[in-house]
Amino acid sequence: MNNKVLIANRGEIAVRIIRACRELGIQTVAVFSEADRHALHVRYADEAYLLGPAPSRDSYLRGDKIIDIALKSGAGGIHPGYGFLAERADFAQACADANITFIGPKPSSIAAMGDKAMARATVTRAGVPVVPGTEGEGSLRDDELLAIAPEIGFPLLIKATAGGGGKGMREVRSLEEMPALLHAARREAEASFGDGNVYLEKLMEGARHIEIQILADHHGNVIHLGERECSLQRRHQKLLEESPSFFVGDDEDMRQRMGAVAVRAALAVGYENAGTIEFLVDKDKNFFFLEMNTRLQVEHPVTEMVTGVDIVKEQIRIARGRQMRYTQESIHQNGWAIECRINAEDPYNNFIPSTGRITHSLLPTGPGVRVDTGVYPGFEISPYYDSLISKLIVWGETRAEAILRMRRSLEEYKIVGVRTNIPFHQNLMDSHRFMGGQFDTRFVEERFSMEAAEEGKEIHPEIAAIMATLVAHQQTQRAAHIIQRGERDTSNWKWLGRWERLQR
Ligand code: MV4
């Protein structure tokens, strides 16, 4: 790989990758859609090329055009970021065929982990525990699945082999309802992935979602960077991640066992570069391999904050064939990091996406605060891509300090022009269950409501008046959203005392 990298992505992750390249002295090439002409990643890169119309399939999914641009601009490497082409084995192969370094794993590793049934079979052979379910890599017919189901036991889950991230999943409570659910799952999988193949897993209720970050170089060195707790999600969209996990806590033995198992899963597919092993963890701390994400993840910064490893720089070094700069013994978790995903969506209206121009914005700064964003005042949030505006990441010596810092940062953060989920995160930070770490993957959808969280809160007429003035002043119908200052009835010190009592 030469000294020029094309970033085949947009938004905050494209900016994040450009920053790593800059620090490494690498030239950068951005690509953009018609909707992203004025995007930050286009401004930050040394060169930028238009891909095509706004829809992803006409722009960021055009692997052929992207490889052409890489060849024309003389970029020797392509970083795919996450989403779009990041987990397409055919794209990774096409890069190799064009003599371009794909900054990620080998096509065979992507393919082996992309087929979820194959992934289960492969890691099982390597001694990695998986959730009980169907075995082997072949496709199973409905009659075969119906015969196996009672052995696995109900409730169970039908999952798409080509799936991941919850798409095409169906919960099955009894054999009677299973044929119809199989049909529906196959149809959804066929429509989403062009592959109607499914497999079965026992449903693990009330489990946590904990994942391990992996780094592997081309010299056989594979290490893990500890865990991330990702249980706080809504409809399979993660909203908040932290590292370490409160649930793993000071159980160093569990942490090292999970890490060792994750390393084994990566070795099973000859993994290279950065990747993540997802586990489901039950209340008795048993953990089971769920799937492997063969890419850089949205939430990688929390791991960077506690380990001090720049994962993106390490990805680039690894792709250049360098030896990893770390050994397992040199990796230590220091303190606590929390990431809130700031989305352009309305938490008071079922989280529907909010589009429009960001007219004003003030970013939180100061000690222990990092904001990864791809937008700025004047930028228009379009409906074509995901609703992620930014990632607000804080670091603290302890979880309590990180939570207080996150509250402070959320108060400082002002975004006007689109609605955001900042009020959701503020309510979450005030939630006693969150403070006490008492949550699993059902928490946001089943035990949390904005209305309940805000019951009894004062109404602030001054803020309402300022907001009305602002809106009128801008002569726009677009909704403005002012984040209310934290006027809590207790000081942070009192709150910390309470939190510490909760911990006993
Ligand atoms: C599961 C599960 C329970 N039991 N598998 C959702 C996304 C995909 N990565 C796998 N998912 C799940 N698989 C078994 N056998 C529960 C989920 C799940 C979930 C997992 C992680 C985080 C949030 C979740 C929300 C709902 C369901």
C-alpha cells in the first residue's frame, strides 16, 4: 500500500478515518453523493470525487466506481468504515483484484462470518460456546427445522443465515405457530438479503449484549482490547455503549476468559485487522458467541478511551503489513468511557427521524470529552442515510465520574434545526436503573418511557419563550429544539452519594 487512502464512507466515520490518516501522514481521498457535496468529510480530505445520486445504491454502494476512483487518484488502500461496503466479501476481493489494499479482513474471513450458520459451525469447532441451536453449515428445509425445534426447546428464535443485527428474526413460542413464522422469516430474509435461508437458536431472555474488540496483524498476533457493554438498544439500534461493562465489573477472570474465547473465534477464520465478537451473557455470567462483526464499529471510541489504543491507526498499520504495536500484556483498561449516539430523531414521537438544516450548534468540550461528528451548522440532514449526527464520548476515572461528565456534556450540547435524542440520553443519565447498571437488552423498549422519566419535572417558561423567539426569528416551520439546562433538585455531590449507596 502506498501513502494514499480512499475512504469509502461518509459522515462521522469518514472524518474519523481521515483524521487517523492525517496523523500518519497519509493522503486522503473522499467520495461523496450528490446529497453530501457540502459534507465535512469532503472538506477534510485532500481530494474528493462525486459518486452519484443520493441513494446509497447509486453512490456509497457503487464498489465499481469507488475502485475506479481509487485507481485514477492513485490511492493504494481503501478504508470502508462501517455499513455500506464494509462487510462485502466481493468488494474486498475486487479491491485485491485491482491491486488495492482493503483495510480490513480477508474476503474469506468476511464470508465465513457473514454466513451466520457457517460462523456458528466454524467457531464451535474451535471450542467457542454458541447459543444452543441448529448445527452445521448446510441449509435446512422447513420439515427439518420443525423436527429439530422441539429438541432445542421453546421459546426459540428463527434467524436469517445472511442476517445479523436482528433483521429477519422471529420469536417462536410453540411448534404450532412455527410454520407461519418460518414462512415470514424466510420472506423477509429473501427480501432483505436475497437469501431466504434460516437457522434456529434457543431464545435467551433477559441477556446482556457484551462484545469484545479484537486486533489481529498479518504475523499471527491476535489480541483483544477488552469488552464493551451494548445492551442499551432500541429496535436493534444501539443508543449507548460503555467500556468496561458494569456486569463484568471487577471479575477479571471472566473478562480474560471472554477475551481468550474471542481471540479463538478470530483465529478460527484466520482473521486479520480489527473485528468484534458479540456475546450474549446470561444472568449467571455464562457467555455465548452470537456473531462476529468483521469491520470497525460505531462504538470503537469507548475502547480507545479506556485502552489508549487508536484502533483506526492500528488498522492502517496492520493493512500495511506491520507488526502490531501491542501485546496482550501491554493492554490495560484505565477508567471508564461512555458513548451516547446523538441521532436526528424525535424521542417524544416514537423516535421518528428528523430531517432539515442544522441552523445552530454548540459542541460540548473540556476535560474527558470527545465528539465525533460529520455535521456542522448549515449542514442539511437528509433522509437518505442513517440518523447519526454525532457520537458524544466521555471518559472518567470511575463510572460515576463518567456519568456526571456525560450529564454535563449533554447540558452543554445545543443543536437547533432538527430534533435530537439528547433529551432521551439526559433522562437515561437520571435513571436509577442505568446508574445502578441494572439493565438488559429489553430495558429501553420495555422499562423506559420519556413520559415517566419526565413526570413531575418543572416546566420552564423562560426557555419556552426563548425557543418561541428563536423559531419566529428564523421564520421557519422547522422545529427547534433547545435542551433544557439541568435544574435538578439535588446537587451532583448528593447524587454521587446516592449512587454510591446504591452500589453497596
Ligand atoms: C438473540 C437474542 C436472544 N437469544 N439470540 C439481536 C441482534 C442480533 N445481533 C442478535 N440479537 C439477539 N439474538 C438468542 N439466541 C436476543 C437478541 C436481541 C438483542 C441482542 C443484542 C442486543 C439487543 C437485542 C435486542 C433484542 C434481541
